[in-house]
Amino acid sequence: MTLANSVRSIPGFSILAVLCLVILYAPLLVVMVYSFNDSVSITIWGGFSLRWYEQIFFGLEAEKFQKAAWNSITIAFMAAIVSTTIAFSAAVGVVRTSPFKGKNLNISLLSLPIMVPEIVTAVATLIFFSMISFKLGYTSILVAHIVFCIPFAYLPISARIQSIEKVYEEAALDLYANRKEIFRSILLPLMLPGIISGFLLAFIISLDDFIITSFVKGAGVETLPTAIFGSIKQGIKPDIMALSTLLLLVSTLFVTISYFLSRADIKNKLN
Amino acid sequence: MTQVYKQKRAFDSLRIWLLLPSWVTIGIFLLIPVGLMLVISFMTKEFRGGVIWELSLAAYDQFLFDRGLFGDEPPTIQWTYIVIFLRSIVQAAIATFFCLLIGFPTAFFIATRDSRNRTFWIFLVTVPYWVNLLIRTVSLKFLIRDNGPINEFMISLGLISEPLGLINTNLAVQLGLFYSYLPFMVLPIYASVERFNFTFSEAAADLYADKWSTLRRIVLPIVAPGIAAGCILVFIPSLGAFLAPDLLGGAKNFMIGSLIEEQFKGNAGNWPFGAAASMILLTMVLIALMLYTRQQAKSELT
């Protein structure tokens, strides 16, 4: 029974919680709605239209956006694969072995890319590349992305690995399975949801990055965020809203998949 | 003490090889660059960007003192950069305060729902975090600018006769930081309230304590570490933020992030000075993190 003066329901908190969601979503929804606005004037509603979407695919700037999109997607894909591999290997090393000296130091090292302010990472990486005379461009963006994606891939993977009890591999060891067999037929299938979830998060973190990319991209190479930033310097145009809406939907889709993967985990554990 | 039977785990002998890739990647592409940045901050600037390899304290000196146009006048305190740093701290603190104001009730409300609704609410709060920060900031700019939807709407209702003039003000930057990092406040507070054992508060309720004093005297002290975590997660990225001050604040409301960026863009840059400013920012962040870990360790002991 809940008492009338129970702290579980405090008047006004529900309103603030709803307000919180309104604040978080209102600007995004407004941009999405206006991306379908037929009017050239940005704030007057001129009826529903897909003309701005047509423009980003076939208009004057279509080639620029397509190139930027290609760079963004290929970099995000490769950065996510490499960082997920590194994070996975580190997670097995940290979580799946017996306790060791320097375990906390290793965990701190892995979360370092989140701790250091983005602008500082950007400056340091730019200085590093220019000191070793590495040409700024596609490859330098990719390398920088791999580094800051590692913690985002590491977190879901290590959480997943932690939840797998060690009796599985002990039982397998008792039955004379070798390490390779244990890994392939027991651990990997159990870890898979965490790995996919880590990959998806790394992918969107790379896709979304602006500051570090803008420092290390050099001249002439653009990703979608840097192209968008370049365009809005002359004002927010409706085609940018259409492009933003597409990018927003991709991120939302990936987070949702990642969310359902971790939900599926919980259900399986309960059964 | 009981003797624990220590069985070697299957992957123990491989540990070094498993950890090596992360050491190498983060070491070469993050630790070494930060070290290099420290070195550069003590070098002499070259005029078209880049550095001359001569030891110099000029970057730090320029930060604090004004020695006139030709550097030969007696030094006076240079307030420009100190003010930018102080402004960044104040802006980040105000944004953190507003995040706490909305974030705590939200987190508390979510944590007291049943478990099905809880995960759904948390999902809704998390999604905006994963959406491109640039797009979110641009959206906010679109919403609050002088001829944007909010102003047009309020004018059409007759609530105001001219635009509020929000854009390019300190308030706009605070709003931007608040909007950028609000999810960071909700998540850790939610986690600590969710672990809170409500039988404590039920006991207080049995003894006729009203809601507010139960919240203040029973719940708050126990969930304090979550609140501290939320504040640090909002404060730190706000301090070095670039997009919100750049897009919403305009030239008068410069913060550390924009100051640093300016040193590396175009020909007017000054790499050692930018490196020094980055080092100062990094040091501030590390101090904040250290204070936070010490506080957390202390509260775990008591």
C-alpha cells in the first residue's frame, strides 16, 4: 500500500518530466516539420512538399553533399569496425581474465578519449599530424575517429561480457575444450549482442562528429557535419533541414536497434 | 581467512596481446599528441601558423600579461583571456544548475515508474544524446532566432510586439549548453534513485514526515553521488564547448572553445598560444575530475 505522503509521487515532478522531453524534442521536431515546407521563406508554412529532399539529391549542391555523405559513411563504417575490434579485444582482456594489477589503470586509459575535452583532442591530434608531416585528409580523419570511438564501443561490450558468468568457460575447460573452441562456440555467441551494440554506437558517434573532424580534415575533404556547418554560415536553408532530418533519422534508427538488442538480453536472462 | 582456490582463467595468458591494441592506439594517437601539445605550448610562434623550435614562455605570458604592441612596455594584467575563461566557468555553471533543476525531477519521476515504463522513458531521454550535436544546436538556433517560430508565434498571439532578441546573448549560450547536455544530468541521477531503497522513505512517511522533508532529509543525502556525477558530466563538456557559443552566442560571448579554435584556423593563428589555452582547459578538467573522485571515495567510506 502506498501512503498518501509517500515520497514516490511528488506533485509537479511529472509535469517537469514531460517538460524535459518537450525541451529535448521540440527543436528537432520543428526542423523535421519545416524540412517538408514548400515555401522558400523558412518560417512561413507553404504546404507539404518534398522539394528540399529532391534538391539535396539532384540540386546544384547535390554532388557536394553526396561526396560528403560518402566520406561520412565510409569513415564511420571503418572507424566503427576497427574501434569495435580494439574495444572487444580490450574488454576480453580486462573483464574476462582473473583480476590483475593495473586493471583500473587500463579502464581509465580506455575511457580517456571521453574524459579529454573534444576541442583539446582536436588540437593535440592536429599538432601531432602536422609534426610528423602526415597529410591531412581522409586518412587523418579516419585515424582520429578510431581513437574517440573506442570508449563508446567498449562500454556496451564490457557490460555484456560482465553479465556472462564464468561458469560457462569453466565447464567447457572441465570438458577439455581448448581456448579456441571456448571462444568460438561459447563466448562469441553470448557476446554478440554487446558487440553489435558497440559497433552501432561507434558508427553514429563517428557519423556525428564535428569538432575533431573540422580540425584534422585539411582542405577539400568534407564530411556531412562539416559540410552542414559550412552551409549554415550563410543562414539556415531548408535543404540543410532536409539533410539534417535524414541524418537525424539514421542516428535514431541505430540507437533504437541498439536499445532493442540490450532489451532482448534482459528478457533472455529472465527466462 | 578462507583460502580461495584460484583457477587460471582461459584467457589469462593472452591478456597482454588482448590489451596491446588499445594501448598502442590510445597511446600513439592521444597520449603522445597531448604530450606534444604541452611541448608546443612552450615554443615560439610562427606567424603563418606552426611553430619555431625555440623555448619560450610567451604563450603563457600572453595569456596573463599585456606588454604593449611591441612587447617592451611594463607588463599589466591582460584581462581579455582571463575574462573568457571566467565567462566559460560561469556559463557552464549556470547551464549545470538549469540541467539539475529539470533533470532531477525528471530522473526522480522516471525512477519511481514501474520497470516497463522506466526503460521506455530512459530510452526517450537517451535518443537526443545520440543525435548529432551540430544538428541539435542548429535546430535550437532556428527555433529561437528573431524571425524564428517561437518569436513569430508569440507575436501572432499578441504576447509580444517585437522579437525577444534571444540570439547572440549569454542566455542563448546557456540555453544551448543546457539543451546539449541535459540527458547527461538525467541518466546518473536516475541510476542512483533507482537503487534507492524506498523502505527508508516509507518509514519516514509512517512517522508522518511530509513529502518534501522526506525528499530533502532521506532521499537527497543518499542519491547525492548521482547528482554529483550528473553535475560533473554536464559541467565538463560545457566548459570546453564550441558549437553552442559559436552558433548561438556570436562574437561578444566568446568561450574557451572558440578562443582555442581561432588559434588554429587561417593565417592569424598562434599555435603555442592555442596549445597553452588547451593545456589550461585540460588542467581545469582534470582538477574537476580529481575533486569529484575524491568526493565520491569519501562518500563511499561514510
